[in-house]
Amino acid sequence: MLIPSIPQTFVDNDSSATRSTISEVEMAHWLATTDANLTFIGERPNPLSPRSAQSTYLIYCTKRAGNVCGGSCTVYNGGAACIYAPSTECMSATQDVGFCDKKACNGDCSSLSECGTALDSGFCYTPGTKSIVISPL
């Protein structure tokens, strides 16, 4: 199967804003080509199985090197949740998620859709993240 290459920057042609979420194909490509140490929460992504509309894929990692997100990464596949994620430096998701500077999804929180520093492959630099909130769709 041929997987299309992923552009380095994602741009919405209508608004010229950097896109903050990635498609399932883009996520599968990143998972297949990364050298990051991966831990999975929930079912591993399977391109042959039907996907729940209530599910969000989220990848959050501990290191940023230049414009690349990596290190130890956790891949979450599931519904609404508050995920304790200390040491998170960068993340990407298939839906918009929130990230907060305190555990239990408290403190100062921002939205992935408001990413201040976009990284390669659709990731966002999110230093100081301690928890991530995934809202019901």
C-alpha cells in the first residue's frame, strides 16, 4: 500500500491558519516511520478495522528536537477523558484536545487548535503540559 508523504506544514487554504489536527492516514504514517519509543493506551490503530466516531487518537511525547516531536510517546485511542501526562513536550491528535499545566485538567489550559508553535508532521509544541482533556465529540 502506498502512503502519501506528509507535508512539513499543514495549511488551511481558506484561512491560511496552521492546521492543528491530523488525519488517521497521517497518524498511521507517523507511527510507521517514527523511531520514538511508543506506549499504547486503548486499541492499537488498525487501518482495516472500522473506527468509532466517538474515538480520538492522541499522541503525546516527552522530547522536542528542533521541529521534530519524539522521545517516549504515548498513543491514546479512546473517548472523552482527562489524561495525566506529565513531561509532555509536544502532541498531535485527530480531533481538537485541550492541554493544561496542572494535573486533573486544571490550571491554565489551551486548545490544540490554538497551537503557538507548530512542529513537523502535524505536532504542536506544548511545554509544561501536565494533563490533556479529550472532550466528547
